[in-house]
Amino acid sequence: MDTHAYRVTRTDAEWKALLTPEQYQVMRGHGTERPGSCALLHETRAGTFSCAGCDQPLFESKLKFESGTGWPSFNDPVPGSVETTTDRSFGMVRTECHCASCGSHLGHVFPDGPPPTGLRYCINGVALNFTPDTGA
């Protein structure tokens, strides 16, 4: 049981009212969206990807790359925005990443990304909102 205290907290009913059923299943139920199903996979504009549950900025578009996996992938999160835990589900050991502000499940991080970090934050697109830079 996760006993970590997050800055943003909601009741289960509040999460269900805020999120779509798919977002709730992924973000609160630690699920995975179908690969290739999210429009943010193909988002290439300059901007910021934030948590769909609390609007915490998570990833900058300049660190997004095409991994060929079917999910948005990033080299590195905004400092302090993403926390990790060990995920032992499905008979595997992986590193789960979640929003540091509200605890929502985002995806997993793998050590097979490109330079400079060598990391691939493989993120469920439904867990993200995108705000394009305004150029101001």
C-alpha cells in the first residue's frame, strides 16, 4: 500500500469525476493504454506535457523522441516532477514512474534510450495534457 503523502490528493470519487474511464484505469489503476492509440504520440510542436490529473509539468517537448514503441517517449522529466518505484507485476521487474505531485501512474522508465541520458520514459499518452509554447 502506498502511504506517500502527495501535494494533490483526491477521493476515488473525485478522480472518477475528473478523469475519463481510460485515464482512470491507467492513472489510478496502473493500467496501460493500447500502443499507438493516443494523438500525443505524434505531437511535435514545442511545448510542455503535464499530468492529466493535476497539471504538474512533467516533460518538455524538446526531450521527446520517437521510440517506435507506440507510446510517447522522453529522455528526462522536468526536475522533481516524476518519482519512481519498483514494479514487479506480470512476472517482470520494471521501474514505474508516477507524478510526484498527485501519485498518478504515468508509465515506465527503461535504460535503453538515446543520449544524453540513455533513459526512455515510456509514458501513457492519456496521462498527459499538452500545452504548446505561445512564443511570448
